[in-house]
Amino acid sequence: MTIKSLSVLLLLMIAATTSTFAQEKDSVETGSHAQDSTYRGVKGPLLTIAFGKYPKYRKGVYRTNGGDLGLLSFAQVTNNGEHVRNIPRFTYFFNFGTNFNKDFGRNFGIFTGINIKNIGLITKPTDSLKLKQRVYTIGVPLGFKFGDLHRGTFFFFAGAECDLAFHYKEKVFIDGKKESKFSEWFSDRTPLLMPSVFAGMRFSPSFGLKVQYYPQNFFNQDFKTKDKSGNAVYPQQNLDAKLVFATLSYNFNSHVYKAAHKKSNYVRFKNGNAKVEIEY
């Protein structure tokens, strides 16, 4: 028998003795009213003991706050088949969301939700020219997870997501100096819908790592504008960019898992409004 088991047994013995003593003391003090629990000033046993089992996993649908903290993106960019030099892009601004989870046991579950992300790329077509192009998206993921879902000490997750691009922004730098910037709601410069796949892991205390890949071209090659002469031009018809990013993920925050019980059983001692619960 372990020390922890001996401690629980000792507490039970003390509790049982205290409960018996309390009942006997009540009978002596209250006299003929000992059996009438509604009599003013008379209480039941001073101490009660209850045994029980915690749920094996969370029932129903529960919510976790999330997002992508510290998003580092890379791109494979070509123009008419020729490689275009680009720079890794890091952002932490406006990457957040909420997930709705459904577990089918302690070790397997599914989730969906809604997430806002800031995705894009930085290219250097020439030594003097640098372009920063990004888009804000609203994404709906659908994924599964497996591992320790009850306490969140370690589990994997994977799935697919579809993003809706709602705000585009572009900055132009020449010789390191910002020459112009442009932004547009629901721009035709990128596809309206951007599908992706992702995979990652979550481990205690609330840290995670996620990799997400966008197989579709970031640029809309059919985007049309006009030059100074009023002629139609297609500035992106030969551009192709595939994005991938890695992030320190907090898609599954910690407060839900901190509330999980470490053991399967409990013994509960209650005295009036005071209550003590021991897991074992």
C-alpha cells in the first residue's frame, strides 16, 4: 500500500469517527428534537462523506480560444517559371480565433471554429525593389485531434481549412524607402477563397506548434487593371506563389485543461459550507 493510499485511509477513519461523534453529540444536546431536522437551530451530521468518479472525458461541445501566435511564413514564388527571391515574413498581429470541440473519448475528438489570420509574402524582384503583400482572412477549420484530450498534456491535431480573403494590402519599397502603399476590401488581386491543410501538436502548459500549407496560388492571375493609356493589362498573369507558415499555436488554450482532474476517483468531505475533495 502506498503512502498516498495510507493517507486516504487515515482520513477516512478520522472522518468516520468524527461523523459518529457528531451525530451522538447532536442527540445529547437536542434531546427529543434530535430526529427533527426542521427544528430551528438543529442540524444534521456535522460531517458527510461521499465517494464518486469523475467523468472520463468532457461531454457535449465545449469552446477553446485560439489563434496563431507568432506566424512565420515562407513562399515559393515564380514569375513566368523563373524563381523570384523572397524573404520570410513574420507577424503576430491579428491572428486569433475560437474553436468548438467535441470529444468521443479521452483520446479522440474533432473540432471546428472561426479564425482570423494575417497571411502574405515579401518578395524582392530586383535588388532595389521590395514588395510586401498580405491579406486578412476569416477561416473555418475542420480537424481531428488525438492524444491526451482530457488534460491536454500532449496531443496531435490535423485537418483542412477554407479562408475567405476580405482585406488586401500592398507596400512598395525602392532602395529601402517606402514609395507607396495600397489597400482594398475584397480585392480581385487574390482569390476570394483560399483552402489549406494543417497539422500540429499541443503540449502543456498551453504551448503548441502548427504548420499550414496553401496549395493554391496566392495571386489571382486573371486580375485585370489598366495602364496609363487605358489599355487592359494583367500584371499577375505569370505570377505563382505557394504559401506555408509555421506558428507557435495557441489554438487550444489552457484554462479548459487546467480544470481537468488528474485522477479518476474522489472522496469528498463536507461540513456545513466547507468542502474538501481528495482525488485518488
